[in-house]
Amino acid sequence: MKIKDGIEMLEISMKLLGRERNVYPTIIWDDNNVILVDAAIPDCLPEIKDAMKKVGVPFEGLDSIIVTHQDIDHVGGINPILKELPQVKIFAHEDDKPYIEGEKKWIRLNTNFMNRINNLPEEERDNILNLFENSNVKINDTLEDGQELECCGGIIVIHTPGHTPGHICLYHKQSRTLIVGDAMNVVDGWLTGPNKDAMNEKDAQTAYDSFKKFENYEIKNIITYHGGLFNDNPNQKIKELL
């Protein structure tokens, strides 16, 4: 879905944890850069290629992937992309870097997320654990709170810990679009906070406290990874969530 010239929300079908659902990575580009925000899982690569082709952005032109956070459905699709485009640079926040690179164990493998994995049929459980095992990737550079990327109409990094320690959101200045990863969701057309099942109470409170940073931005669109686009008075809705 076109948000504005140079930014497009992709709709990608993904099967994980025994069910199929859509996720919404974002492509941002200009004459010199093509940035993918989050990369789904390995099976999604053909869909990502096809979606970029429909947008009119050649897959071969991709030069950067920004990871909003370390969850496997955001990171798992990176290695297949690098196999075809090894020159692509990977960016994430410093606090999630050791997990993505494999220095630390993925956070979800230390939470009640493991209960969901263990309740799956054996073959499916093994496939997911193999996905975690084979999804570590080197981060070429880290991003920090308040940093502005001077490309593609301007992109501001907003550190929003809670869902994970290094979770980030991105504010695309030209289109006034906030890309929130898993910091928020859209459920039945309503903007909601993060999935509390994936966090303890303290982390959930940290995640909501992070929303205060959004008050500094005029927001026209919010792209959530789970749920897609929300553009019904986003600033007011964020105040209600706070």
C-alpha cells in the first residue's frame, strides 16, 4: 500500500507457530537508497521480491535493512536476502545487537513463548527452533535514539524499549509516518499497545512509557508490523493509550 512517494507498506503472508497471518514490512527509498524495515522469515523472500517489483523498486537495488527488534519474524528473513545480495547493510539498536548476532540467547527463548513452541507438533517445533538457530546475522552498524538518517526524506530513530531492550521505531519525516514494529498493533481496526503476552509486567510498563516520545512528532500514519496501517487521528489515539 502506497503511503506517499518513496514509502510503501508491504503486505506479506507468513506462516509461523502453526498459523498463517499477514505482516507489514516497509520499503523506503529515494534515488540513492532502498531500505527495508524488517524482513519476516525465510519463506517470505519470494513475496517480498514480488511486492517490491509491484511497487517499482528492484529487489537488486536493496542496500539496507533496518531491524526494529530481535524477534524471529522480523530477523529470520535476513540471511536469505544476504545470500542473494551480500552487499546489503544491516542496522539495529545496540541493545538488541548481541541477540541478533548470537552473542546472547534470543529473548523469546527465555520467556513463555517457549510454551507455545513446545505445544506444537514435533516437526513444526523443530522447524521453529532451527529457524532461531540459523537466523543470527552480523549488524553492520547500530542506531541510537534521536539519530536522523539523512536519506529518503529523513528518518528519525526512536528507541522504544519494552517489547525488547533494543526495540526501535522510525519516523519518516517526509510522509509523517511512524513505523512501530511491535510497539503497537492494529486489532479489528483499533490501535492497541504491544502484545503483553510476550512481556512481563515491568517490560510492558516500559513499553507504554516509551510512547511518551511520540508526543514530539506530528503523525499522519502509523505502520504496525501486525495489523498494518492506522491513520485515524494517530496522535490523539496515542494519548489515549498513554
